[in-house]
Amino acid sequence: MINSIFFVVPLSSLIALFFAWFFFKQMMKNSEGTDSMKRIAKHVREGASAYLNQQYKVVIVVFLIIAVIFSVLAYGLGVQNKWVPFAFLSGGFFSALAGYFGMKAATYASARVANACRTSLDGGLKLAFRSGAVMGLVVVGLVLLDISLWFVILNFFIEEMASGYKLMTITAIMLTFGMGASTQALFARVGGGIYTKAADVGADLVGKIEEGIPEDDPRNPAVIADNVGDNVGDVAGMGADLFESFAASILATALLGAAAFIDNEALQINAVLAPMLIASIGTIISVIGVFLVRTREGASQKELLKSLGLGVNVSASLIVVASFFVLKFLNLPNYAGIWGAIVVGLIAGIAIGQSTEYFTASAYKPTRIISKCGQTGPATVIINGIGTGLISAAIPLIIIVTAITLAFLFATGFNFDIAYLNKGLYGIGIAAVGLLSTLGITLATDAYGPIADNAGGNAEMCGLGSEVRDRTDALDSLGNTTAATGKGFAIGSAALTALALLASYFEEVRMMFVKFLDRPQELINGIPAIDAEFIDFVYHYEVHLMNPKVIAGILLGVMAVFLFSGITMNAVGRAAQKMVDEVRRQFSSNSDIMKGKSEPDYARCVEISTKGAQKEMMLPSFIALFIPVVVGIVFGVPGIAGLLLGTISSGFAMAIFMANAGGAWDNAKKYVEEGNYGGKGSECHNATVIGDTVGDPFKDTSGPSLNILIKLMVMASVVTVGVAVSYHLL
């Protein structure tokens, strides 16, 4: 059943991993600079490794418990495929591996970037970006490797089945490894977000506001923990997040393709391979885009943004052309329309990024207004930031609605007949693949941010000259914008991916009847399950807005989003309070710290962040895992459909609001620090620092974690579909 063209997928995986290794080796050839620069970098590297090692110990235990539960469902109750426990563990392992490699590259790169900035801005930019590309290429390389291995293994072991159900079975099983990736991603994002923001808030409130010392001052006890947090949250966490999005979009689309063309074996295999091939070619093109990023000395922020944009935009343009020929080669019906859906996805991703940039970059009006509000105190900064974040959610929502509509219409040839529903859903899925097709370079622009931030911290702590600090500040400010843009991109991709997964949920319901529960002749909407289609299951389970089970599910989905956001915000608050107390204690008990005669106890602050993150990440993670199971047991399939609709819609809007408000507050502070409205140390600066502190958990903990919550709740529903079908109470 494996077409020879499939082997482009593992080949592109190896190419991505080779260039990740190549960029890492090239980065390691650069000098870390002075002895003090090496010492600071070592502190950060050891802190990040210690945190991840501790986190993985906790996560391994959780994964083994969940795998045992899945084994009971599969081997004991027979309501799940027997491959699922292994696929679940595989997804978690590869996701953790991607985050670990990316974090390693970032922690080795920061001092080298700072040292490169002693010579030129261009050298620092290229080194930071290519070090970020290690993260991007490792993520896409490991996703494609995991997909390749499972596709070959399952093709060998799954027996031949009639009516195209072998490919349906294979893709349904493969989709479940996304839950392992989602679970690992949530722990990485929530834990890393709590870690980094506890340190950041403590460093800012005591260091900047109370003691009046600069950001990244080596006298601040929390400064190392702050730099460690950038790596474990924004590198390892983001990598694990987008690993899951990339994998889920490919596999959900493959399952929808298998369902849409189930009556034609040749077209079915091509529809399954299409998302894999597009992602593979996009990965190769991303490598090309990485080499295009460069700039000139003294470049402005807009010029630096254009430098990064060149690589991303060229890659996007090339994948538009390449994907057309891939679909034409595969000879899918209406391949031009399916290609249109891919283009829609790409344009949606770029448009969301541009919208995020407008609302968060200091070059534009919204953020500058927040900066100006600092002249009247922190209250107006916070009020205006919240208002800006709320307004900023409108455009991405309109973009996603437009993308969903156009992708559906393009894929169906603008046919509204319900008979074309499966093909329309396939179009939405492949739009998500299009949005993520150049993830290798898109993720590089995001991972670049914390590397540049740490480089600036290293330069400050080691007392490098003002010229060097100006260069690292320029790269850091650019990193704030790329990080905000990256979060918007990740949230947008989560929305499209989650919709594809929602459609896949009903295909999993069909597979439960046909294959796993051995009830293929049970009537679904008056049709035997083996012959029933997506819409027949929707009618059978009465998934409509007049069904109270659906309404209950929708409200519970909204509840989950607000509950999760509140818990993660409070978690940062509790951990930050402990950090503030510790930093104050060190300053009051050792006056030599402020005189620069004694080194602060950095390790104690790292320990506080680590323990706080490990403790606080458990509850929100379990909420995401268990709410879908409980709703499925109580309300069955209609309740789950409502739950996922409520979670996707409210979670997407809340995530955009929180990420953009936090990004705007951060860059408003940076704009004042550049010398506007009184500059550093002014009352306006103090007000924007407080705004930035409020925004820290918005943009780096709760906001980005919500897009994983969306996907994990969908994945948990997909994996436990047998429970909802067989054991629901109502």
C-alpha cells in the first residue's frame, strides 16, 4: 500500500535533522567570549538542564500511569485500539526530545550571540537566527520521522480490510500519538511558563522598581532564573507546542483524506500522502529560507523585521508553487481547489502574524499609546493594555473564519451540497497543513527571541560596552515582536488544527463501530455503520443546538478555558511571591550584593522557580486531561462535540487576547526604555514595568498554554472515544 513517493517524507526528515546538526556545529565553532560571559552562560545552561531533567522525571511517571489506563481500555475493556498506548508514549518521547535539543542549542548560543555583537549586528542576527533554526528543524524533522516510522510499521502489521478501512485504521491509530505530544507540550508550556514568569516578576518588581537597578543586572538574585526561564518556556515549551500542532494537522488531514476518498483506493492513498508530502517539501524549503536572513549594521527595527520576513515570505512563496505541483502529481480530484485551501492556510498564518505585529510592536500606534499612558501611572497602562488585547482578538478571529469558509469552499469546488462535506473538511485540514508547512523557519523566528534576550542579559551582566548593548537591545526588541508573532501564529494554527481534529473525532466514532467495537452492521441514521458517513453519525447522535447535551458541553468548554486561565495565572502569582520574598531577603541580609562585592545566591532563586513550576503545573494539566473523559462518560458523543466547540471558540479568543495584551505591555516598556517619555528610571518607566509584570503571565504562561489546552482536550476526546460511545450515562 506504500507508494514510492512516500519516501520523500523520511528523506526530508533526515535533511531537516542534518541541517539542525549543521547549524548547531557552526554555532559551537564561535567563541563564548570572556571568562565572565562563559561563567554566566554556564549558570543558565546548568539551570535549564536541571529544570528539564526534573520536569521529565515527573512527566515520565504521569505518562506511564496514562499508558497503563490506555492499556486497560485497549486490552481489558476492548474500547480502544491496542496500538494506542505505544503511539501515546512515542508522541510524548519525540516531543520531549525536540524540546530538549532546541533548549540545548539556545543555551549554548546566547553567549556566542553576545560575543558576535561585539563585532557586528549582522553577525549577531545570523548566529541567533540559525541557532533558533536548530529548534525549528529538529521539531519538523522528528515529527516527520515519527510519522514515517509509524506509517511503515502499521502498514506491515495491520491486516488488509475491505472498503478502504485499512488506511482509515492506520491514520486513526497514528492520530493518537498526537495525544502524547499534546500532553508533553502542556507540561512543558505550563511548567516553563510558571518558571520563567515567577523569576521575571520577582526580578522586575524588586530589582527594577524597588532597588532601581537595570534589567539583567548581575546583582539581581533572580536574573539567572529569569534567563533560564526564557529557555525552558519559550524554547522547549514552544517547540513541544508546535511539534504537536504540526503532527496533529498532518495526521488529522490524513484521516479526513482517507474518509473523503474511501471508495477509491488509489485516490485514498494519495489523499493520505498529500499532507505528509506538502509538510516534507515545506521543510526542505524552510532550510533555504534560513540562509536568506541577514541585515546591515545599524539597521532599524523595521529593517530587522524585514530581514526575518524575507526568509519566511520566500519560503511561503516557494511552498505555494511546490504544493500545486505535488497535488497535480497526486492527481486528486479538484486538485486546484485543494491547492487553494493550502494557499488560504498560508495567507491566514501570515495575516495573523501581521495583525499580531501591529498590536504588539513598538513601531505601531497601539503599543506607543500604552507607553504614553505610563505618564499617568500604572492603572491607565493596565487598562489600555487590556483594551488593546481585547480589540486585537477581533482580526485573527475574522481571519480564521474567512480561512475556514474559503478552505471548505475551495475543496468542494464551491459546492454546498452535504454530500461534499467530507471533502470540505479535508480542505480545512489541509489549510492547517498549509499554515504550518514552513514551520521549520517560522519556529526559528520564534526560538530566536529568547536567544537574543539571553544574549542581551549576558552582555549586561558582563559589562560589555554600550555599542554591544545597543546591538543586543535591537535584537532583543526584535525578539519580543517575533515571540508575540510566533504566539499568534501558534494560536492560529491551533484553531485550524483543532477544527480538523474535531472532524476527525466523528471519523474515530465511525472506526469504533466498524473496527474496534466490532459493530459494523449497527444502524446509524438508518444505515449500517460500515456504510455510514460523517453526517450520518452527526444526525444519529443529534449533534445540534437544540440538544441540551450539546449546550451543556459548550458551556463546560467555555468553563474549562476560564478555569484553566485562572489557575495558571494564580500559579504564577504564588510562585512569583516566593521569588519576591527571596530577592528581598538576599538584598536585606547581604548589603555587599548591591555594592557588587558579593555574588547573589542565584541557585536559590533557580530552586524556587523549579519547585514552584513542578508543583503548580499538575492541576491545570490534569484539568485538560480529565474534563473530556468526564463529559464523555456523562453526556456521551453530543456532550463531547459541544465541549470541543466551546473550548475551541472561547480558547482561541482568550489566547489571542492574553498573548497580544502581554506582548503590547512588554514592548511599551521597551519603547520607554529607548528614551521616550522620560526613559529608564522615570515614573513613566516604572508604570510600564508594572504593566509588563501584569502581562508576563498573560503572554508567557496562560495565553500560549491555552492553544495546547484546545488541542489536548480534542486529542483526549479522540483517544477516549470508545468510552463516550460505550459507557455514557445520558
